[in-house]
Amino acid sequence: MTREKTDFWVGLFVLLGAIALIFLALRAGNMSSFSFAPTYQVQAHFDNLGGLKLRAPVKSSGVVVGRVSGISFDSERYQAAVTLDLESQYQFPADSSVSILTSGLLGEQYIGITPGGDDKMLADGSSIQFTQSAVVLEELISKFLYSSAGSQDAQ
């Protein structure tokens, strides 16, 4: 092989490696699914977010219909305020409910939206009233342990 051919193959290999690293970085940062579709924002309040993160998916029936665009603390309600960017092509009734769910037993958390039955649809800037906070595994385990310890003391 000549020097030029060797340089070409080494350069191609380095370029493919750089593309693979960029792809992995985007996947790790949950940024691989950029969407330039028009969106509308709605807000929901939760008592406990668990491990919900920015850019977490919002799913309905397993289909990604939006992303979490903001997480803050509402000091008047003493709850976490979550801003959702929903794609405009997906319209949901105003009485829809949202809950924080987990993919698998210890997977990433996402927001699941369940459509309601109202004729009026969610609009930009509206708020979702019906929310269900994240199920925290540590709280479940401690409740189970304390309840089983209490039942053994009664015997």
C-alpha cells in the first residue's frame, strides 16, 4: 500500500470514530431525538418528581408526544412545577392527566399522559390539574418493612 492510501484509510477510520462518539454523546444526553415540529407548552405540578430530568420524554400510549422543557419549584404551592413541550400535532383534552412513570424496574423516568373526555383541548400556557407523582422505590420498601415489622409486633 502506498502512503496516500494508508493516510486515506486512517483518516476515514478517525472520521467514523468521531461520528460514533458524537452519536453516543447525543444518546447519553437524551438529545438524539431533536424535533423541529411546532409545540405548545403546558404546566403540571407534582409532589415528588423522583429522578425526572430535563428532555425526558412525554408519552401517550407509548408514543413520544413531547419533552420536558423545564423543572422548577413553586414556592407558593410547595410543589415541583414541570413545563411540558407537546407537539402541536397531538391535541389532548383539558381534563387529561399526567403521571411520572419508569421504563422497567430501574429505568429512566418519563411522563405519561392519559387523555380525558373533555371537548375543550389543552392550549398553550394551560395547566394540567390531574397529576400523579413518581413512585419512589425507597419509600415503597420502607413502607413494606415498617408494615411487616408492625404486624410481627402485634403477634
